[in-house]
Amino acid sequence: MKISIIGAGYVGLISGACFAKLGHDVVLIDIDADKLATIAKKEDLPIHEEGLQELLEEVHIDTSTDYGKTVDSDVIFVCVGTTADENGNIFSEHLINAANDIAGVLKKQQKYCVVAVKSTVGPGMTESLVIPLLEKSGRKAGKDFGICMSPEFLQEGRGIYHFMNPSRIIIGEYDGRSGDVLERLHQSLKAPVMRASLRTAEMIKLASNAFLATKISFINEIGNICKKLGIDTYEVARGMGLDERIGNKFLNAGIGFGGSCLPKDLRILISGARETGYQPELLREVSNLNENQALKPVELLKKHIKLQGATVGILGLAFKPGTDDIRDSRAIKVAEALLAEGAMVKVYDPLAVANFIKTCPQVLPASKEEVLDSDAVIILTEWEEFMELDYRGKIVIDGRRIEKAREARIYEGVCW
Ligand code: UDX
């Protein structure tokens, strides 16, 4: 099939490369010509992702800033980024622009084409926002063109693996013909397919991420209790995880969840619920607990040293290992809190330093050794290389359970 992908961000680029690998003709559209140039040259890629460089070298993808290149596509995927403010209000400017530009293409399109939204949207937005914009083309959804909502569940760092080995393929469809096209497109991927309405698909995505977030905040709360009682939270989680109804995944206690999806999707769901007049108390607490959890390392450190005038080293800035992404990383909150207390902050991360100092320019990039030489060290990302450092003689607050750090002179886990 001819596949067009709008938005060369994380989801768009991985989906494009993987659809090309599956044998489809792919064109990747983005407004950022510089980003497209790095993708076309396969050099200095805009994201760090395991296997992406190799995959791009193997397949062929066209790149363009011109929506005209999408004419006569079988499927146009909308993968532009959406962000949400603290209250869950979505900034849908990119989505609106993309839908308007696709409407221009639909006017010229000769054959039947399905527009599939992959961007995360609030409940009901494909129907209430995207379809009316596309219908400005004078074409009718469900008759002249198809529309689907096709949520992605890729985990950063392992996105290609997850695309090729999905847990499930959820197809939100406006009408049966649209859904049939998407089902055919995914048929070589061996995974259960579930077809649903557009709204249900949107909610499956939001609810899945809200559930993962809940699991993490739940174990963090148990951890906060266990720490007071002198019980090892990780042992408790291991025991709980043996029950297959609970499962052992996403029970790693620590400083909470960051990244581009979990915090944002939770805020979008909370705001969507409130718009209906329902107060989602549980989800609100999941989010509050996560925000407070991020500040635990600073609270704990204050018991051991005076922060004013001290040098504090941070090991790990990425929101999780395997990525250079710092979006909603807990490290931003920790660094800002330390700076506000008058500490000097040295930071080390194998990939994310350049991104971090754009957001938090007051910190000082340093080597691992220099960070370890600080008055105290806080570990915020569980990079493998931190499991081999020499922590003897140091004061360490551990936000991610690095066993080796226990050899420190003073060691505290955030919730164990
Ligand atoms: C997430 C979802 O997992 C994925 O399905 C969705 O499509 C996009 O959002 P991602 O943002 O890549 O993926 O990160 P994920 O691996 O889910 O981790 C999110 C955050 O939770 C990280 O900050 C991680 O450190 C934290 N986490 C995860 C924990 O604190 N404890 C855990 O047990 C698991």
C-alpha cells in the first residue's frame, strides 16, 4: 500500500520505518526540513532508538515537507505531537494544521483513502475535531474517504520491537470499510486485532496508560509505607507479582513516571472526565502522588546535608534508560528543587545531557567521576553503567534501586 505519515517525531518515524520494512511505500511528511534532512541522510537522527539507524539504512522512505506527495495514498497516518498543559488542556494546533492540509489533499485524491489518527487525542476528538476539518474538503467521511483511530503502544527505546511484536492492534473505525483497510495493513503482524468505535479506541489508549501510571503510583505509595515500617518494597513487589492477576511488570518503586505519554495521557483523561461533570478522584491522586514522589530525594537529602552552598551530583537525566528523552523527566523537578534550595548541581547522563541543559541551563554537565565527587549523589535513572560505579564513602539517595549504591557510606532508597 502507499502509506503517508504526517509528523516525523517518535511515533511517525518508527511507524514509517517499520511499514517500509513490511514492504509498503512510505512517504514521511513534516514541516521541519532540517529534521527530514537528517532522516534522509540517516545521520544525526532526531531521536535515539535501538535499531533505528540500521533499519533506516535497510529500507527506503521518501521524505517531504509537501503534502502534495501524499496524494493517492491508501492510508494517511496522522502522527503529529500533541501536548497538554497542567490541567490537561490539549494543544491541538499541529493536529488542526495537519487535518487542514490533509483536507487539501482529499480534494485532489482520486482513490479511496483512509485517514488514521495515531496522535494521542482527548476522548471524542477524532469525531468532534478531526472529521469536521477533513470534511471541509467537500468530501464526506465514511463515504468518500475513511477514518480510523489507531492508537500506538510503543515504549521508547524498544519502539521498533514493539511495532513488529505488538501486544494488540486496536482499530477504532468510523465505518467497516475504513477498519477493513487498516486490518489488512496490519495483517502480517501476529497480534490480536480488536475493532471498536473511534471513541472506544481513544479511550483504550488513555485508559491503558492511566492504568500503568496507577500501578506505578500504587507501588510507590506502598513503598512510602514500607520505608516507614522498615520493610523492603522490592521484596513485597516480588511477592505480589507472583500472583498472575497482579503480574510482576510496572511494580518498580522509585521516583515515579515521566516521559511523553504517561503524565500527559493521565492529565488528558482527568480533564476529559471533568468535562463530563465526573470527578476522577483515583486518577487525580495517581498524578498528585507522582508529582510528590519526584521531590522525595530532595527531602531525604536534607536530613543528611545542608543544601545551601552544597554541591549535589545527579546521575541520570533521561526519563528512563535507553533514551535521550527528558520530557516530563523527574530529573527536571529534582534539579529545580535543588537549585531553589541554593545547591550547585552537577549532572551526568550517557545520552540526555544536551537535551537537559536546554530545559535546565543552570546545571553543570560533568563526568560520572565528577558527579560522584559531589557532597552527595542522587540517582534518577537506572542506566546499566550506574550499576558498576564505586559508591564507597559517598552519600547516595537512590531513586531507582541501584543495588551497588548500597555500599555508600550513607545510602537511602526513596521508598525502600
Ligand atoms: C509508555 C507506555 O508504556 C507505552 O505503552 C505508550 O504507548 C507510551 O507511554 P514510555 O513513555 O516509553 O511508554 O515509557 P514506560 O516504559 O512506560 O515508562 C514510563 C515511566 O514510568 C518511566 O519514567 C519509567 O521510569 C517509569 N516506571 C516504569 C516506573 O517508575 N516503574 C515501573 O515499574 C515502570
